[in-house]
Amino acid sequence: MPDARDVAVVAFAQSDHLRRSDEFSEVEMVMPVLHEVLRRTGLGTGDIGFTCSGSSDYLAGRAFSFTMTLDGVGAWPPISESHVEMDGAWALYEAWVKLLTGEADTALVYAYGKSSPGQVRDVLTRQLDPYYLAPLWPDSVALAALQAQALIDAGIADEPALAGIAARSRSSAADNPHAQLKGSIPSGQYVVQPLRTGDCPPVGDGAAAVILAAGDRARELCDRPAWIRGIDHSIEAHSLGVRDLTDSPSTRLAAERAGAFERPVDTAELHAPFSSQEVVLRRALNLDDRVRVNPSGGALAANPVMAAGLIRLGEAAARIHRGESDRALAHATSGPCLQQNLVAVLEGEAYDA
Amino acid sequence: MPKEPVAVVGIGQTKHVAARRDVSIAGLVREAAARALDDAELTWADIDAVVIGKAPDFFEGLMMPELYLADALGAVGKPMLRVHTAGSVGGSTALVASNLVASRVHGTVLTLAFEKQSESNAMWGLSLPIPFQQPLLAGAGGFFAPHVRAYMRRTGAPDTVGSLVAYKDRRNALKNPYAHLHEHGITLEKVQASPMLWDPIRYSETCPSSDGACAMILTDRAGAARAPRPPAWMHGGAMRSEPTMFAGKDFVSPQAGKDCAADVYRQAGIADPRREIDAVEMYVPFSWYEPMWLENLGFAAEGEGWKLTESGVTELDGDLPVNPSGGVLSTNPIGASGMIRFAEAALQVRGLAGEHQVERARRALGHAYGGGAQFFAMWLVGAEPPAT
């Protein structure tokens, strides 16, 4: 895109991720996060040019659930606003496109999900082909286990390697005050072979928000904006039978279009809810040991469904804000066994520039 | 750098019916998408991205259906977005797709919205009990009837206006081969004699439950130059949202609707919508919303909308035809209803609306709303490219 506007993530906030949050409604869970991210920029709701959110009615257990959280935004006087029934990473993508049109200079993006009221393994089966697959109720862990076994059968990973990913993620999460699982966690018993408790994400509730800004507005709002150098996403076929589960061509394609392979990144925040999925993503993204993967602990430390992908973008941006990264890759996923993937490349300007 | 102009070069709909038992959800959406591709004389390979919308997942009992529908919509290997903004979603989906073109992120985008209401029960989908939150009361009609009554009280509109709208829209639908309800023996007396459902809303003044899908191909200036048939050009588009309910909310004429229309008119350079717009496809699920939205959208002064309706201005051969397609009152696959409004507005300015074509329609408005009259999406399309 010639002459495209530069857009950056200028602020990020997230809730503490909890196994249960019975005492909070979604609105009560989201509001402190919204206030926090606005406070970081000094903006009020009325200063925001465009608002976009990501969430799922199936988690909330009611139709039009996002109408309630909109009340929490304080949409009065009326605001320019939209919603994706997807992870908030895709809400960020929609907001980025909106800023590129020039119709807005700032955007508020938020996402939330409460998995605790139901059985998220069962709920996610409702994403599957409703005629042939969903009636069999294959749950999300069982499908991920198929993928993990395919990796082992192909000689790409083994169970100790997966356990190592889980251990590294949770020890990294020790520095993350919002993480749900952190520290030394035993790999535990098999949930669905070859995946053990430790290979699986915690089930939890949480919310996240970011603010995007274009050009000089970004420089006013943030000392070191995390510039979005590229962002793209791609979807694969739904049926697991027609996909090579050891590979993620949609991730590779999105990364290519986002410019991820043009220069090395120093950090990668990958949305890999299962340890085995990190193996697939590292391969698709050509990440070697020089890249710091999931310093936040990743989805193995906290996986609030619908917000976990947006959190990867936020964590990557926050490291750039803090000067801990100069060029970071952020990834989000949706659907069974990494069906749909989004990749963004974020950069901070050199300090001497 | 100015935005890329956006053109509609392909439109496809299914024949909307109460139940499409002959196709799956995937089959239904593919039918509309294939017709839009045919209209544009393009193939699946020409599409850079897919933007899909529908109303709540509970209506079909399928969570995040874009995942399952990726194959049917030729999206494999492409970006696919799923928009959900309640009843306005069909309009919002088209606007999100248009931004992909306007920002030059993509050249040609397929956008589609659908609902297959026969797979489930919309009333059930809207009636899940949640503690401390207001459910929609006895479906949407129960929620909106008090606002209609407030409109009548505020404006002094005679109680016959609603039936005039229903009679007009159902007659218009007879000219639209894709419309769900084709009531050949319709008379004004039949509308007025139909049972009262939610006073003052009668059975014949409500929308049906439909299965259906609507698709559009949006493209840039280069794509429009290659189009085999006249494109519709986007002159303005906007979304506005306000909270569900609060003390200051005007349910009869929500501020978000006024602001949204004002933004679209500003973009399109429209100073007097009543004179400068030739046709309107308006989201009217209950007949009384025609006069209400005529005021909200700036076509009539406050309290005067019902007079336009009563005097025949909004008839197909009137000075400002509203819902020449038969509207939501005749066809309501909820998630698709907003996109049908946008698509029908585009058909009018392309001159391809067939029997329900408004003569010399050069500029048309597509309008959608949703939630508790809180989400609004609109676009204005024209036969000529926008001035740049």
C-alpha cells in the first residue's frame, strides 16, 4: 500500500485472568480494563474515533451479549462502533483498516470472554460442521490431541519436548501479574493422550483492550508507539481430514503478507493454547531459538477465549512500549486445530532516531 | 491520500422462503455468493477477502459459523471476517467490506449475510433468561410496540398509517421475485382485519421469519472499469451505536440514527435528502417504523413522517419510494435483512431492479438498525462515481 498511514498500538490493558468470576458480569469485568487503557492515554470515550470489540454469544449464553458491554463503554453521545463475533485480534484488524481509510485517527478495541459458566470443551464443539461433525461432540482437547499425535508420528516432537514448552511458558508467566497459571506446574495426567494437563490451557475468564492511533496522534499518546508494520490473516478448510495438521499454511501466508520474513523479529507472542500448537507455529513462522517466544507465558498461562489473541498483540506492543523489544511478531488463532490465523508485525522506532 | 472509491459490481440473493429444507447453511450461502459472482462475471479466484455477517449464533445453533463456511465461500487461503452487530449486521458487514476496498487493503471483496431461521427458533434465541438483564419481551414485537405507541401519541398519527405501510410493502413484494411473502390477494381491509399481536401492531404489520442469503461483490475503481454491468458507487457509509437503555434515550427517534444519517449525507454532499434521494430501502420490521424512520433519517420534520406515508409519497410510483423491494416486512432472514436493504439500494441505481425499479433512480439510501434501536448502519449509493 503506497502512502498508507502509519498506525500503532499506543496502550494495552488486561484483567487478571481467573478460573471463575461468578461475582462479576461481563460488563463489570470489562469496565476496569476500558478505564485502564483510556487512563494510559488520557483519552475519554468521546475522544475515540472508532470502537470495535470481539466476543461470543455462545460463551455468554445469550443472544446479542455484546450490547451489554457496549453500555460499559459509555456510548453516549452515540459513537462509531462495530463488533466481530471473533477473537478481539480480528476486531483490532477491523479497526486498523478503519484507521487506514482516514475516517478515524484513534480506535478503542476490546475483547472479553467468560468460560467459567459452562464447559468450554463442550461449547467449542458447537463451532464444528453442524451436520456431520458437531453431532459427535468431539471436544477441543480431543481435536488438539489429534494434532499433537500427528506431530509425534511425524517425528517433529515428542512428549518431553511438549512438556518443556509448557514448563517454559509457565515459568515465563511468573513475571506476569495477570497470568492465571504460573511457576512450576507438574505436567500431570493425560487429558487426552498424548496431551497431559500441563499441555492444555487453563480455563478462565478475562478481558483486554488496546488503543490504536495513526501517525502523529500515536506519538502524542505514547512515548514509544508499537507501529503496525503489517497485519494479515487467513483461514483454512474446516474439515481436519483435508488439512495437514503438522503444518499451518495460513499462518505462514499471513506472516508473509504482514512482512514478518523481511527481517528477523526479537519477540513472538503466539496464541498457542496447546503446547503442541507452539511447535506447529514456530515451524510455520521460521522462529529459531534467538526469538523470545511468549515472554508473557502465552495462552498456556491464561487463555480467556475471545480475548487471548488480542492479548498477544497487546503483550507484544507493551514490550515495545517498555523498550524490551524492537520488532515483535504477534499471532492469534481461531477454530479447531489452528484453522484461522492472524499475524501482525510491530516495531518501535530506534531510540536515537 | 483520498480513499479508494468503492463500487458494487455483483449482487446475488436467494429466493427467500420460510424454510429451505433442500440446502444446508453452506448450500444457502454459496447460492447467493455464486449469483453475485455471476452478476459481476468474476470467479472465486478473483476474490481477495470474504466478510460475512449474520445475527446471533443462537438462531441456527452454530457458534462462529464462518469457520464451517470457509470452504463454501471460497475463503480457504484468504482473509475472512465475521461481523455481528445485531439486526443492523447486514449493513455493518457491507460497510466493513467496503473499508477493505476504500483503504486499498484489498481490491475485490465478497461480502455476504445470511440467516437460516428454520434451523432453529429465533424467539427462543432471543429469550434466554439472564439474571439482572432485560430480556427482549416476547420477541422483538413486544420490545418495539411501546415505542410505536409513543410515536402515535407524540405525533397524533391516525391508527391507520401502519396498515398503509404493510399494504404497500406487500404489494411491492409481488414485483420482487426474491421476496419471501407473495400475498396475491392482499387488500388494505385484510391487513386491517388481521389479529392484533402486540397492540398497536397487527399480524400483517410484522415481518416473517425467512431463510435467505444476500451477497455483494465490492471492488475498486479498476475493478469497476472491468465490470460487465453498471456499478453502483458508494457515496457515503457510516455506523453509529448508543447504549441499550438509559434515562435520556429517545426510543422513537434515537440520536444514533440521526447522527448516522447526518454523517452519510455529509460524505455524499446531500443537503436535502427529501429532494436529492430517489429511493430508500429502509429497515422496517414493523410497519410503523416507516413513518418513524422517515423522521429519524431527515426525510420529514419531526411529527410529519406519517403524513408522507399517508399521502402516498412512499409508494413505488410516489415521489420518494420506500422499500420498492417489499422490505423487511415481506422478507426477513434477520442477519441478511440489512444487507438486502443495501443491495436493493444498489440495484436501484444500477437500473437492475426489474419490475420494482424506481424510474430514474440515481441516488438511493440503504438503512439498517438493530438491538434495542441502538445500532445503525447506512450507505448511500449512486449511479455516478463520487466526485474526488
